[in-house]
Amino acid sequence: MADDTIQQVYMRVTQKMQDCQKQLAQIEAQMSTNQRETRLAALTKREIQDLDNSVPLYKSMGKMFIQESKEDLLKDIEKSASDAKILIDALEKKQKFVKRDLDEATGNLRDIIHSAQSSSKK
């Protein structure tokens, strides 16, 4: 291959690797956020379940608080926890896909470097 062609392929592969690394960092940050939300929901649910039904409970709505029944509040917490778990599962699948792309790009880069070294020795 010509040096220009090798250089162009090298640039495309390194760009793909950088994009994959950025995506992985974003995915990991989103997973961390959703895992934190799941833990917070579990902790809140446990605390609310221990309360008596006569205790007034409030839900934050922007800058105000709305009084909610214990059952409704627990349903909302369950829904937010299940939504976060669904997002975590989807992010894990996406993470596997992006890791596979990164591994493929890394292999391609090794092949390019090896072929460039082989052609320079001739």
C-alpha cells in the first residue's frame, strides 16, 4: 500500500478508537447515575415502608411539594427504580457493542502498524 493510503486508514481507525472511548466514558457515567438512582430508590422505599400510614408524606414537584399517600409514593419509587434498571440493562448492551467496536479498531490498528513495518523493511 502507498504511504498516503496507510496514513488515511490509520487516521480513520484512530478516530474510530477515540470515538469508541468517548462513548464508553459516557455510557459508564450514565450507568453510574442510574445505579445511584436505583440505590437511592431502594433506600427511600425502605424508609417510607417503616413509617406509619398516618405520617404525611410529600413529593417534590419542581419548587413545591405535594402531599401524597404512602401507596402512591411507593408506586412512584418502584417505577423510577424499574426505569433505572431497564436503562442500566440497555446501557450494558450498548457498552458490550461499543467495546467490541473498540477491540475491532484496536486489532485493525495493529494490522496497519504491522503492515507498515513490513513494507518499510522491504
